[in-house]
Amino acid sequence: MTDPVLNDISHRRFNLLRGSWVLVSPHRTKRPWQGMQESPSKTTLPEYDPKCYLCPSNTRANGEQNPKFENTFVFVNDYSAVMEEQQEYRPDSKDGSLASRLLRAEAVTGKCYVICFSPSHNLTLADMSPAQIVPIIQTWTNIYVAHLDPKSPLAKLASAMNIPQLPQGPLAPPNAQYRYMQIFENKGTAMGCSNPHPHGQIWTTTSLPEEPANELVQLSKYRKDHGGSHMLVDYADLESNEKTRTVFENESFWAGVPYWAVWPFEIMIVPRQHKRSLVDFTQNERAQLAETIAEITRRYDNLFETQFPYSMGLHQAPLTGTADEIESSHFHIHFYPPLLRSATVRKFQVGYEMMAEPQRDITPEQAAERLRACDGELYRRKLEASPVRNGVNGVNGVNGVNGTNGVHGTNGVNGVNGVNGVNGHH
């Protein structure tokens, strides 16, 4: 068990997954806040937006028209961070000069995709049922399999899988064998999301990026040092028994605030058994992963009764790699949300965090306790069922002061476009 004295003293915690430290300062939660406050989303999105580049049948920024999709929809990113074709770059040879000694660069090619989670413009993961999330996991798996090295043991396993094809048909194959695939979602303008239609991204690159590379070093080292045991299997077992940082768990997955969490309400989802990548999951395990994602994202939204922003990403085995890299990899999902005290106060990684090491105020145990208490029905559905309270859709309104988009109501004083409001008093 974690020593309760850590709830009251400044201390450091070691991130075994990255080989780094984080400073924890529980007493700082008592300080007054007069700094920047975010403006939470105050608008109710429609199911379809004719101006949205990601809605079915609409025209995207590059002039291409989306099909009238009814499930997930995947396309090559119109503004990809990496390209399949580009001018060749050959680094200068190491000739002993200062430039060759100090300045290094390497070309990176790849392919980037966008995945629309559904045709609905207003259906986030928190709004979805597990059954609605399963097709997203299947789409992730489908694209991962399409980019696997044919010589990888994962490719051989994938050939025997029964994963439904993409509703739109197979994607054009990549031009090269890429090293890694990063699947992620940025939710909310606070995380830089440029379009509110719920969607994720998939970047494949010829390089192994820093974060998964650092984790892979630690996972491999732990496996070698502990007789073949897998770090995250052991960790999920420990956390499941200790309970204090657990937010949700089912037969196949543990989800909670990591002991070494940096972000206030950071979450990690970990399979209880060793799973190298998406292709290792059975149909039942994909359903349980969908249940876990639904539970976490709903609790996030319920915590501050807002569309909770976060960056979420999957870490798994590289598309191509050594036998040790593949076997040491353990699938897991990170959620990095910025909100700290409320829907308007966020955590900034600045100053000490940038110059020294990460720091957090609220302890992981306190964060997990708060998220555990946020189970149950999504707050928005409760508000929709009880619209007659202090404005539109709830006590003091939705995500605003006493109303939505206005004081005491929506777009007007004390109500919706008028005095004393529609469907409610004040």
C-alpha cells in the first residue's frame, strides 16, 4: 500500500515506464487561483453540420467529397505531417567537422490518416455505448494490420483473425514498410483540436518516435531483469489488488491513474494479460476494451460536467522490429487531460516542468477517488431529461454561468433569447 504520509508531503515518484521522475506537491492544491481560465464549450453541436469537413457527403478542404458513411470513415490526412513521397535527403558524411559532430538530421517519410468515429457530428466517445466503440477498435486494428511487416509474427497471427473490413473497402497500400504507427485522438480546443466532429488520427513513420521508444527500452529491460515477466502485467496486477488508483476494471483490463501520473487526471488502460498489439485481442477482449474506454471518457465528462478535453494515444508493438521489441511490447492506452480544478482551470507544463522535471499537485490517489465517484449516467443525458432548472439544461446552465452562452440563460438575460427564458425560470 502507498504510505499515507505521501498525501501531505512533497515527494518524487519514479515512472518505471519511462525511466523518469515526477515531483508531487499535494499542499499546492490549497493555493488560490487567479490565473488563466479556459472557456469550456458552451454550444450544443448538431448531429450534422453542413459546414463540417468531416460530416458525411460534405466537401473537405482539398475539394474531395466524403461518402455518405454510416460507421467509421478513414481517409488520408489532407494536411499530413509526413509524406510518402518527398525529395531525397542524404546526411553529410562524418568528416570530423563541428557541423558533422553537432548537427544531425534524418529524413522521415510516412502516411497519415484521419478516422471519423461515426457520421454524427456530436457523438463523442463519452456519448457512445461500448457497442458503438467496437467498430472504432476494429478500424484501428484493420489499419494496423494493413501496415504490418509481412515477416512479423503479428502479421501471421493477423492473417487468421476475423476482423471486419473497412466499410469503405481496403485502403491503398503504403509505398514502404514503416516502422511505427501512432493512433491518437485530440479532444477539445484546449488540446488543439481543429474540428469538433469526433475523430482521431493515425500517423505511420519510418522512425520509432521518442515516447514509444523510451517505453520499449524500459519494457525490454524489465523483462530481461525479471525472468521474462512483463512490467505492465505485473503493474496491472499490483494496482488491481491495491485499488487506491483504480478507476475501472473488468475481466480483461485495468484502468486507473498511474502511480507516476504527470497530468492531474491522467489515465492508463492496461490489459491484464500480455498483449503485444491490437491483433492479440479476441472479439470478447475488444468488447471489454470498448467498455473500458466508454467508462473512462464518461467519467471524465461527468467530473466537471463538461466536454472533457484530452489527448489519448495507443502504444503497442512496432510495425516492424526485432523479436525482442515485438515480444517486450505491451499494448496500453494513455489519456492525458489538462483540466485541474474545474472545467475552466487547466494544468500548464511550464517553468519548473520545462526546465527541471514534471510536477503535479493533486495526488494520483486523490484523482482516482474523484473519478471513481463519477460513474453512472452521462451528465448531459440527465440535463436533457430535466431541463427546468435555472436556464437551459441544468442548474446554472451547461458549461457557463447560470446558463449557456449568456448570463442566466442562452443568448439572453435570464433565459433563452428573452426575459425569464424558455422551459425554465431564470
